Amino acid sequence: MRPENIGVSTVDHNVDRVVGTRSRQLWETVKGRQEKKKDVIRDNPGTTGKDLSIRPEGGYRVMDSKERERKDDFRTFHNQKLAKLAGGG
């Protein structure tokens, strides 16, 4: 004897389809950002992704050495705090 079909599989399928569509859209956004970063890095030899900062309008730029130092200091501080919260220090 089979259980009564209450239509849940249709709901599950629709949810899966929506999640899959949204996931593809987000990955396309990520790929677009990566391409923009690669363009800036290609145009600025010796630059890495850690040297980039996002512009308010959405593009990327290379930080100067002072900005990069502040960013590195903040990243170190942030990681130390996360480690402490996780019980690692």
C-alpha cells in the first residue's frame, strides 16, 4: 500500500528549483567580481587580491601601502578576537 500523495514532493521540487536558480545567480555575481579583480591585478603588476579595495560604486582599486598596513592590522586583530571567542587563545 502506497502513502497518499499530498503534493509535498511538488513543493520540494519548486523550492529546490528556486534555490538552484538563486545559487546560479549568486555564483554569476561572484564570477563577475573575480573578473573585475583579475583585470585590476593584470593592469598593476606585483599586485595581489590582498592589495585591492572595493570602490563605493562597485569596482576595485589598489590600496596604497599605508592603507594596506591598516587593513593587515585590522585583519590580524579580527582573527585574534575570533580565535579567542572560539576558545583558542
